[in-house]
Amino acid sequence: MIIELKRGVSRVLAEAISLKYAAVILNNYNGRLIIVTSGKLKENELDESVRQLAERVVITGSDIQLASRKFLTSKREIRITDDLTIGGNSQNTLVITGPCSVESEKQIRACAELCVQLGIKVLRAGAYKPRTSPYSFQGLEIKGLQLLDKIRSDYGLKIITEVKDGSHAEAVIEYADIIQIGAKAMYDHSILRACGKARKPVLLKRGFGSNLQEFVQAAEFILCGGNEQVILCERGIRTFENFTRFTLDLCGVSWLKENVNLPIVIDPSHAMGFAYGVPDLSRAAVAMGIDGLLIETHPNPAAALSDPAQQLTFDQFKELYGTLADVAKAIGYKIV
């Protein structure tokens, strides 16, 4: 339940109400104090004295609350820069590209030049890599963040990079323009809480074994921490299928669009796991009217230190990118 208090209700009174219902209180949310209780609280359990102080009471029926369309009926707009946003009413699909990992200055500079050539404004690359094997490349870590910072300065790009665990969350929050929480870290509450305190956009990837309720509830941890700038990313879930890396849940994306007020990005690279399938999945995603695409590219995928099979060559990416505008136009969207 969300209790939106009337203007002028004091912080002291709001805190007393939040204590009574073991709730979270948020400051000046849409200009008012709001209190978020457990989704299990029923309306008839709310004291009449609290009702008198409420501008409105929103019953969501679950702990998907701040992210629910029942609370905010329109999609949230996330501001990356003054002239670059994602979500809202823009009907734009933001394309983000770059390698799985920062490997060297030469490699990441080549990727940045590709972005500039095509007019792409956001570069992705991982400095900290959550690998399945401890013997795989783990990323350049702080040196990778420093390289990304240099590239941002040299090329005027915005940077999205991943936080792997709580030990380096502060460093990633400091360096990134968009903080990425990867699928393996979706349940890491230390990261979720840190990102809730941050005042930067956060892209939250769905865990490959998580249902939609669990996925959006992870976003709620960030939202109830006071950070309203949350973007959801569908990147495939684990099913019985063995011939693809994961299964891209476009049914789930359709449900999110209908029921959740957060922008949605799709990552076809991790879903498919093989470069040959990424273009078709990308076009299908754009045709759904999603808010963003996250596609991996590399100057020489065969030599990549992580996920070589799913990264597109520059020529493959250019060919794909050239087809997206017409798909977007067919549904009244624009590629940005």
C-alpha cells in the first residue's frame, strides 16, 4: 500500500505513521511525503486518522508498488543528460553498444569511434566482470574505469558499466553515467541499497532464474531508497532449451510494459549467446516499442577476453543498425 500524504503533513507525523505500519517513508516524492507499507496491508486495516491525512491511498496487491502503473500510470522518464532521456512519452529507442569488457585503450577507443561515427551516445563496457569461472578474465577493474573516464572525456560519450559486488560499488557509482547491475547481482542487497542512495540512472538486469515479480521487486529496493531513475533490462532467462544461451522473454517484456512504470531495455546479445541471432532479436525488440537496446560489439570478437561468441563485428553491427530505423518507424518510434 502507498499512502500519499497531503501537502503540509509534517515529517514527524509521517515518521510516526511509518513506525506504526513498519513502512518506508520517502521525502518529497512528487512534491509530497509518501509512505510505502507492505503490499499485504489491506485498506480496512488503515486507521481513520491516517486516512484523514492522505491525499490518496494506492492498493497495488503486491510488493510491486513504486514501480506499478497503479501508482504512476505513465512511464517514468529517466534523464541521462539535459538532452538525452530514456522512457517517458518520447517514443524513442536508445541504442547502446560496446564490448563486453574493457580490454585495452586501443580496443575501447575503436569502439568509441564506432559510436561517434554512427551517432550513438552511450558506450557500454565492463570494468568488473562477474564470470562463471574464477580462472576467466575478471576485468581491468579500477584501471578499466579510468580508461572509460578518459574515453568519455575524449569522445563526449556517456558510459554505462557494471557493478559486480559491494566492494567496488562506490567506484562504479562515481565513474558511471549509468550504473549497471548485472543478472548475477540482481539479488545483492548491498548493491541495490547503494544504488538507492545514488542519484544516477541505474540499469537493472533480470536474473536468469528470476520471475517477473522478483525482478521488479529488486527494482523496488532502489526506488524505495529514493532513486527514481531505474531502467529494467530483459536479457534472457534459463529454460529447458540448450541450443541458445538463454531464452529472451518477450512475453515478460509485454507484461512489464502493461504493468510497470519503468523504461525497458532489451539485451539480445546475452539472451542468444551467439552473434548470428542478435540482429533478428534486436529487430523484434524494436518492433515491440521498447525504450532501449543493449548490443555488444568488438573490433575483433574472436580475440575478445569475455563472451566472444555473442559480440558483433563492427561491420555486422553497422549492417544491423542500418535496419533498425525502418522497424522503429513502422510503429511510430525513432532510433536515438
